Amino acid sequence: MDERRSKASAISRRAALGPDSVGWPRHWQQLASQGYAVDEKASGKSIAEVRRFLAEWHERMRPLYMAVSLADTFFYPDDSITSKILGEAVLPSCREFGLPMSLMIGVRRQVNPALRLAGDAVGRADLCAVRICAAAFPIIGFGERTQPRESARTLRVRAEIQ
């Protein structure tokens, strides 16, 4: 029994690389404090440094896929830093490492801050972003998990139509 648990634990530890760096306003300072040359506006060497960060963690973890939680307001492409990091660092890294990408769209962070990590909520997501990402990076396998039922139903209807 312990041997099976140990194997399951080893698999789960290497299962997903979740680059929270996509949540740039919350995380760029953490990357900078670890020696990455990044700035608030994701300018200069920031994209190359995010790719370096992902490469280093890919080497450490050997993940089976990458996963990113995105707000219900997320759209791709747009002029946001999130879209820039996803399109210029995260998705190219997935392609380079041969990893599929799981986009988890519909998260509303800290709706109830008193509950800390349990204080998140969900919102209805625009799933066109998944189709656009898949078209822009056809070599990458995409999985998506939507948070509210309405978005999941929209995804199923879209899949049946296409």
C-alpha cells in the first residue's frame, strides 16, 4: 500500500507546471526577488526571463502538462500583460517542451478575502479564447476546465457545432 501511495505521490508532484507568473500584477515582484530580470510592465527582458523560469521548473519537475487559472474576464489576444505572457512565454514554452496546456477559465480571485484561498468564486467565461489559442499554437494540445456550468455548457455546444 505504501509503495502505491509513493508512486501516486511522485506522479502528482510532477503532473502539472502551473505558471502563476501569468497573474503578473501579483507575481512579478516574486520573480524579481528570485533573480529574474522582470519589471511591472513585462517589458525589456521580462518575457525571456519568464521563459527561463519555465525552463528551469520544467527541468526540475518534468511535468506532464502546464495549467493556468485565468479570470472570467480573460480574452486572448488583447493588450493585457496576461495575454502577452501567455502568448509570448507560456504557450511557446509548451510548444518547446512538447507539453499540453490546460486553461482553467472562470476564476474570480479573493471575492471573500477573509476565507483566504477558499475565498475565490467563479464567473461566466468567454471560451473563444481557447479556440484562438489553439489556432495560434496548433502543435499544443489544449484542455480546458471552465468553472461555472453555463460556460461548460457553452463549451459542449461549441464542440458539437464545430
